Amino acid sequence: MSETTPDTEARRLATEARDRVRFEEDALALADQVYRVARHLVGSRDEAEDLMQEAYARAFRSWRSFRPGTNLRAWLLRILTNLNIDRGRRLQRTPGMEPLEEGDYFLYNRLEESTGDADEERVVERLSQDSVVSALSAVPHDFRDVVVLVDIGDFSYADAAQILDIPIGTVMSRLHRGRRILKQQLAEEAVSPA
Amino acid sequence: MTSFADDPCARCEEVLQPYLDRELDDAERAEAEYHLSLCSYCRKRYRFEEHLRRLVRQAAVVEMAPELKARLAALRTPLH
């Protein structure tokens, strides 16, 4: 059995303090990236800011459960998405599984048809950043979470599955459906008469 | 599921999103790239999807308020 002397205890505390400071610095350095994802997971800036503070407070409290060398950004976002779910945001029902447009090319095809032009530059110009922001906010939460993590957070399917604690197959199906809904929204906005 | 041999454009449409997500294995990626190098119909749509991804990413660029950064830093454990 090892003996704890005042010296070894002091060394242990010093090491722990150093590890904790490093963890906190690393977590804060990622705050901009975490916020970017958080801002699109919830409806308003105020909600995103509250969520960030709660998530960081929890992360700083439970820093010992983070395994150094693993993905800290994913770890922070897992805390944040769990808090977001705990806050009851999931009370919003996921809409029914009504059929969506067939095929991934439908948005391009629809825009090309309505533009009457096969020049892809002209087709692309029909979409604006504003329309993308508003279309994204119209995607139901369960699907939006995955789209935001993969398309904005640049996480792999496996990381997104770990963050949201869902199977990878569910990530893929929600991503597929979330992107289709996003495109449907964009098509409605871009093609509908002004 | 279709294959590149049966219906190359339909298969390309199926794998385009995982291709852009860098989630295809080497053989699938090579097949998709080969098809895209030959087919202007799919290539146009591929470029469009790439552009849409960029738009989504750019649209997501939001700056965190400096006050929030300060509030997060204040949550750190005080040093004794």
C-alpha cells in the first residue's frame, strides 16, 4: 500500500491544478467553435448564450471525466446537446414522416428549371446566405442537430453519433432527411413567386 | 441500392452526400470521382452541392459576444 506523505500529496495537488488549468484553457480556446454550433441548435442568441454558460460550468466541474487525447470539442458539444435536451426543448414534436422530394438533385433541378438556364453559376446565385439561415431554422430539431454538427461543426458521422448518443445509422438517416427538408425549404423560397 | 455499373448517375446521386462528407471508402470514392470526371450532368450538381455546403457553413459564422467570452472565462475554478 502506498503511503501518502505531505510531499506526495502536495505534488499530486500541483499536478491536478496544472491539468485543470490546461483543460480550462483548451476548453475556452474552443468556445468560438462550440458557440457556432450552439447558436444553430437553438432558436435565439439568448438561448445559445445561456446554454454555453451552463455547458461550460458543467464542463469545468466535471473536467476529470474528460480523457486527455480524445476530442475535446466533441466532449463539450456532448455536454451542451445533453443540456439542451434536458431543458425540454425536445417537447417540440418531430413532424410526421411525410414523403419528401425524391433524389438529392431535386433542388438543383428545380432551380435550373425555374431559372430556365443550364448555367450552374446562375442557378447557384438563386440562393443567398439569408435564405440558408432561414431554411435551416425551419428544419425540426432532431434533424437540425445532426445537420448542424456535420455541416457546420464538421464532425464525422461517428463523432455526431457519440455527441448525440444515437446510433450511427440514425445519424445518417436524420442527416439525409434534414438535408432534404433544408432543400425543400430553399426550393419553396427560391422558386415561389415574389 | 443501384450500382455504378447499372445506373451511374443514379448511383452518383446516392453517394454524393457521403462523398462530400468524406465518409466513402477508397473504392467508392474512386468510383464516384471517375463518374464525376466523365459526366457533366452529375458534375454540375456536385458543384452545386459543394456551393450549398459552403453557403451553409458561411451562414453559420456567428461571432460570440466578447461579454459571453468573459462570462465563460469567469466560470473557471479560481486559483488559490
